Amino acid sequence: MKSNFIENASLGKNEWWRYALSILSAVAVIAIVNILIRQMLPIIKSLFPDNNYGKDLFTFCLVLLIFGVAVIAFMFTAHKLHKRSIMSFISNQNKFSWKSYFAGFLSWGGILFLSLLVVDNEKFEAFLANFNPNHFLILFLLGFVAIGIQSFFEEMVLRGYLLQGLYLRIKNLGLLIIINALIFGLLHFGYGIQSFLSSLFFGVAFALIVMLQNRIEFVSGAHNANNLLLSLVFLDLSDAANEQFSWTINWVDFGLHIFSLLLLIGLVYIFLSRGSKNFFLNLKHNGWVKKALFLFITILLLSQPSFSQSNSISNEWIKNNVHTINNDSLSAGKFDFLKEKISDKRIVFLGEATHYDGATFAARSEMVDFLIKEMGFEVILFEAGMFDLMQANKEFQETGQSQKIKSSLWDFWRTQQWEHFYSSIEKHKQNGKPIQMAGFDCKFSSSYGFGNHNYSTFIEGIFKDKYSEATNTDEYKAYISIWKDIEKGYQQNGMKGGLAKIRYKMSDKDKIKFRQLSLWVVSKLNSIGEHKIAQMVKSNDESIIAYSDIRLLKLIFNKKSIIPINNRRDELMAENIIHLLKNVYPDKKVIVIGATYHFIRNNNLLEPIKIQGIPIQESVIMGNFIYNKFPNEIYTIGFTTFDGMYGLVDQNKKGTPVKSPHENSLEFQLASRGIENAFITLENSGNESFFSQGTVLRLFDHQSAARSKQWGKILDAVFFLKTMTPAEK
């Protein structure tokens, strides 16, 4: 071994192709293992609990398997190709130093934990609220091994193998450190500019430490602590996988990250590198230490934002377009301003950023009650199954029991914050103002649809009562037979039942046959005047065809595979709403409830962004179709928030923290003025420079920063709630 770690490369053979083959071997093994895992993924996933604990167990096991094989493949290949000992890639000693490894784990783990408490205390509180000691212990032990292997692999390749290899060509230590760190930063560039810069400085700091200590064990332990702490406490692994590229930088987070890295370097330099014979104690190279540290600090200073005033919304615009709302749910006249805002509108869309927004549900149920009492709205359409609501509404009109409606909706609308809505529709019914309710989704949403052959039995009943001669035809028998087969899958338990609810397997030939049978059934229903049922049948059948294209492996590893299916769903939901508005409730005032994502129009005016892996500006959105049919009758309201928690939780649980919004967001501007709840009209937003220069609104989830210069053409108003609460079961 050489006395200086990065000189170990000179011990073996070092032609460029040996480096290429060693790295390609690891990449090839990772790719092959991924392909094999994909083939068995449904079986593997069925072995884990269907909850967040099971999801994390599954993720750690995958990391362990993939990187475990990658480490073995890389070490074997590099050892054979370079004719060097494996330890020469790790240290200038012949033995792995576990003492150094745990020193790195504890040092950086402690520093990082304290810094994250400062900037992400809400996530730590959520972690404590949902803490399960048994689950945590298992995840910690498994994660320590799995992430330990993954982080060791990265350190051995980047700050061991490549750092040594680059030193053969680059003797300038400052340039060597920057290039090595740049490679690490570029590997994280896909998550955004802050991720890139943070990883760049992370790489600089860790390369310096490797040179100070002549080994990678310390940084391997620190890297393990970094990833393990984030994944167990401060980061949802699925959110990390879905995180989209962003040019924004949270300067508080970023600055604290750099300060923490400087603290770690100082700790190592003062306490953990004494007595080591390394480049930095050699006068010949000591100048480069100063240069590298000077460069590190200089880049930090240059990266800080200017102190010029950021673009903010004007007080005049706030005065004219923001209506603050009293927190007291019993206050008289709380929503009277709506009489002016939507006085001439027949159709009001009330959205939600996610389906787990308790505070939104509570505020919206009050607003719905007001629209019914004070503005004469008589119909509510839900983003739920057409068949489910058709059956539930019929029973509600007969019995007046809201439980019928509640049981027909998705589980997130059966939560505590919705109880006011259910009690209010019962009161309206008792007072002689029965509210009609219908669904517009092309999928089932409850046991009404998924129950024991309920749907096919309903269709059979319609034909037997009104078109009995058709029941003897081959077309009718074949159609009912297919639906019986579809419903058979719904009755299965576990994973198979879950898959059956997502899709029914169909070949291209099966699709053609089923569509022909569906058209036959629809034509017969229309011929006997059952137009609403005919529309429902068409929608449900087309949904079955669309969702048959789902492949679970594709869905997990390629989120774009869901885009054409999502687009088709929005098309079908648009057709359903248009039919209901035009033919079933043509003269009624209608409230539409669902996700804001489906309700917006002119989504092409949004700057490129992906919501849950879907490029929203390129997507087919239901709202466009409906607005084109009823351009002067619609008023669309989205809901957003500044902070708090969201999720579908049991009592006393806290859910997932809302991500801190950007300073150039409407949410930040309102919260910074001390506004708690407000209704913001966007029709005049084009005249305000804050909006015309491009403003962020988080209407589609509580993480993504959707930006547009023309929000007033995308929706009409926003209901702002400063603090979100989760939906409670």
C-alpha cells in the first residue's frame, strides 16, 4: 500500500478501458437484477404488509439485493482487471477500520440530525406521532445494512476508485476534488438545482475528508447515516422517487447544509486526522489544502442569494381581490361574498389538492351548505362511480339516510371532516329541499360497484323489465358473461383482488369484441329511453378497456405508462359530466366535487411540471372539455395551503407534512401577511406584476410548485387555508 491513499492507483494496471469495464460491470449487474426483479415483482410485493411499514421494508430489501450484488461484481471485476487488492480501493491499510466507519456514522448523523430539526421539525413531529418502536427497530437494522452497502458502493466507486484513477491524470488537488465532486453532483442533478449544488458540496467535503484520513471508511459511515436518517425520519421514500426537477433553492436549507459540512470538515481536521501521514501535512502539497478550502468557501459565498427585494404581491391587489374569511364556522355571513362572485354561474367546481385534505373537506362542506341554502344549488356531482351514486342516491331519496351516500363514495370522503356534509343533506331533505347526487367517474368507488355481481345484476334487471326479447340474443349473453367474469375478480382477496380492481386482462382481440358488444348494449338502452344508464354503461365499459392496458411492472418502473390511461379517464369523466349537465340536470344549479387536477382548463398555460410523474401541461384534462361546452356557466375554485399536515390517518396521528412553499408562491405571500383563511379571485391576476411574471400555486398536491403567468385562465378562484389538517378516519 502507498502511504497516501489516492496514490494506490499506481500499484496496479491502469489503462482507461479497465476503468470503463469495471464500472460497466456494476451498471450491467444492476440492470440485470432490476430486470429479474421486475418479472417477479407482484409476487415479491405480496410478501410484505400493505402499508407504509411494508413499503419501507420492501424498498430496503430491494436496495440490499441490488447494491449487494453490485458491490460484489464491482470488487471482483476491479480486482481482476487492475491486479490490485480490494483494500487498496478502500484504505492505505490492509484492514477495514470499523472504528473509522462508526465515527463517520455518528459524527455526521448527529450533525445532520440537529440541522434537520431546525429546518424540518414538522417532519420529525410527524415521525414521533406515528412512531412504532418494533417497526423502527426492524427498519433501522435492515436499513443500516442495506443503505450501508449502497452508500459504501458509492463511496468506493466515486471517492475511492475514481478519485485514485483521476489522480493519475490530474495532479492539481483542487481541480481533482472539484471534478470528482462534480460527477457526484451530476448524478443528483435530476432532482433539481438545489439537489445538484448540495451534492456538489457534499462531494467536495467528503473528498477532502478522504484525503485527510487516507481512507473511505469514515465517509462511508457518514454517507450511510445521511441516507438512513433521511429515509427513516425526514423523507418519504415514494415522495423522493417522485420528486421533480426544480430550479428553486431554499436558501435556509442550503446554507445550513453547507455550514454542517464545514463543521464536519473542521471536526475531522482537528480531532480525527492527527498523526496520519497524508498529503495535507506535506509542505509540498499543503498549499493545495488552503486553495481547496478557499475555493469551497468562496463558492458558498457566491452561491448565496442577493439581498434585493424579491417580487411580492401588491397591497392594492390584496385589497381588491382577497376576501379574508372568519375562522368561526358559525359566523353569520361567512360566505356572503360568494353571492356576488358566482351569482350568474350555474356550475361550481370545488376542488381539492389531494384526496387527504381534512381542512379542505371541512371548509368545503360549509361552502356546499351555503350554496344550497342561500344560492339555490340542487345537485352535487362527485368524482365517484356513476353506478355507485346512482344506486345510493335512489336509496337516499327514499330513506333520507345519508349513510347511503357516504357508503358509495371513496374512503377518503367518509372521514370525520365530512360529517357536517352528511348531516346537512339530511336536514335539507327533511326541510323539503332534497339534494340530488350523482357520480361522474368511469370507475366504481364502493361496494355498490365492487359488491357481489351488483352491476351485472342491475343490467340484467333493466333488460328483463324493459327489453326482455334482447335477453335471448348472443350479444346480450356474451356481454353479461364478460361482466360476470370481471366481477369474479372483484370477489378475490388480497393482491389478486386488488389487481382485479385495477384492471381486467384483455387482448387486442378481446377489446374489439367487448367494445362491439358494449355498443350493442348502449344502442338498446338508448332505444328504450334509458339514456343515463346507456351513458354509464359506455363509460364503465370504455374504462375496463382502458385500464386493461395497465401493467403493474410498467407502472412501478415507468410512471409514464399511466399517462394514456389517465387521459382516457379524463375524457370519459368529461363525457359523463357533459351528459349529466346537458340531459339529466339541464336547468339545475350544480356543484361538482373532486380533485382540482381534473377541474382546471388551459393546462398548456402551466410551465412544464410533473404531478405524480405526469406532465400536467401535456395531459388531457377533463375541465377543458366541459369549459368548452359551458364557457359562461362555470366557476372553478381550487384549494391550497401554506403549512400543516395531510393524509388519511387514524385518530391522534399527524400525517405527512406540507412542504414549505417558495417565496414566489401565492401561499407564501398570503401567510407572510398573517392571513389565515381567504378567498382569492384570479380574474384580475393578469394585471398584477406578481402574477404576470410567473407565480407558483400548489393546487395539485402539497409538494409540487406549479407555475404560470396566466392563472386567471386556468381557474377562477382559490380558497386559501393557512394550515392543513389530515383527513381523520
